[in-house]
Amino acid sequence: MWSTPSGELSLGRDLAKVIRNCWGFSKTYFWHLVT
């Protein structure tokens, strides 16, 4: 097991949140383009 500092862990969590937000936005934008 790796010992990751809590700061690194929270950074990864924030990064995942940002990626999810970007994915949701691009999906919505794509559907607006298609329809």
C-alpha cells in the first residue's frame, strides 16, 4: 500500500470532481449541438 498524504488525496478528489463537472458540461454542450 502506498502512504499518500491527506493533501494529495484531497487533491485527487478535487481533480475527479472537476473532471466530472467538465464531462457533464461537455455532454450537455454536445447535445445542444446535435439537437
